[in-house]
Amino acid sequence: MHERDTLPGRVSLYRIALCCRTAPGLGCGSRAKPILLELERNPAVAEAWLNRCGTLLAVVGKITYPRFAFLQSLLDSHGLAGKAVRGEERARALEGFLSGAGWYRGTEVDRLSEKEAEIIAARLVRRLRARLPLSDEKVEALRSAFAQVCTHELIHHPAKPEKARRDRIACEILEAGRRHLDVKEIASLQDVVAAGYRPLRGEE
């Protein structure tokens, strides 16, 4: 974690839309990682962090505030916009940042991707269990296998276009399912996967 005595004047805080579409309330690690790493390659930047829910970006300058124009140019290249946090809102956000809780730097956002993978896996298994009588043992085996598939794709292929990632995850989920399910059960899994891995109406 960043040093607790980091000078407040070196920290810039921005509102940003890096929330995960598949796991509401969670920051999107696969989208955030290249941005954070690119920020830290700038010689004026010491550290770049994302909060857990993906709504705040903290940029720590080596001497003082990094220039916003540089940041916005980078965000533009990723189809994003940032809005500087000021006043009382900044004071609250800065206090939270300096506390060290719920912020992720660079490759640490892989932890967010791991959590996202667990959420996706649990969602798919719940859908499947609503269609099939599955033992608790099989449920756990499927959840673990699906989470491994999603984790690998989200962490190791963060720059892959969303449709390509979705198709790849669907293919790998079916392959993993074949190790635990019979032919009829796989047909049900195909229907589950066809609905996508984002939450449907009424789902978490």
C-alpha cells in the first residue's frame, strides 16, 4: 500500500466509470489494469490506484499533482472520461485512499478480476441448478472449474475485445462442463451459456 504519510498535495482524485458490467459494485480489473500500468509509466506519476467499486481513480504525482490534460488524453484513448474530485468530496475520498483499505494498484486489480470470475461462475451454476438436479459436490466442482476459466481470460487477456472474450469464455465453460456433466446436462449448460454471463433481470 502507499505510504500513509503521502502528501495530500501529490494526490489527484477523479471520478471514473470503471465499474464491472458483469459484477455490479465491483471495479473492472481487466479494463483498469492497462490504464493503471500506463499511468505509472509516465515519469511524473509515482502511483496509480483504483478503488474497489471502480468509481474513483487516484493518481499520486512524484512532486505535485499530475497534469489533468495528460490523464484525460490517456483516458480518451480507452473511451473513458475522468472528472476531478474537489472540495468536501475530495477530502472524504482522500481520507479513504490514505486509509489503505479497498484500493488496488497496477496488477493488484487482478484480485478484482478473480472476484469477478467467482461471481460469474456462481451465477452460471445457479442458472444451471435451476434447470438440473445437481449434487452439492458437483455444484462445487463446476463453480471451481468455471471460475478458473473466467479468471484466466480476465487476467491473461485483458485487452481482448469484449465479444471475443465472451465467446472464448463460453467455449471454455462448455469444455469444463463436459468433464462433470453428461450429454443431456451439457445441453442445459449450453442454454445457460447462451444467455451470457452478465446478470439477467432479478439476478445478482
